[in-house]
Amino acid sequence: MELTAAVCPEAPPGVEAFADQVTAWVKWGVLALIGIAAVVSLGSVLVGRMFSHPHASRYGAMGIAVVVMVAITYTVILVILGSITGSGCT
């Protein structure tokens, strides 16, 4: 016999569409920033190699590492938020 209550998280009436839209904008905005940072970091590595500028290459390599860590963190945060809000009672 299970005594836990089945309480589902639910947005207040009339707010769900707005909240979904803002969430979608934030997701795509962060994804775009990750993409831009990856391109800039790769460009820095390329320019540093082409013009024998080791600092640019080093900063680009660090930038790529940061982009990868941010992408992993972004994915984990989305999974955590999805598990909190859910798509129904579990």
C-alpha cells in the first residue's frame, strides 16, 4: 500500500503558453550562444596556428573545453528541469 500523494506540477491557468514560449526562447538562445562560442574558439585556434600566435591557439583550445563543459551542463540542467516539471504524474 503506497501512501504518497500523486501531485503533478502544473502551471497556473493562462500562464502555460507564455511560460512555454519563454522557455523555448531561452533554450534556443543558450544553444545559439554555445554554437557561436564554439565557432569563435575554433577560429581562434585556426588563426593562432596560421599566424604562429600561440596565445590565440591556447585561448581557443581553452574556449573549446569551456564550450564542451557548458554544453554538458546545459544538457544536465534540461534533464533536471524536465524531471522536476515532468510530463505527467509518476
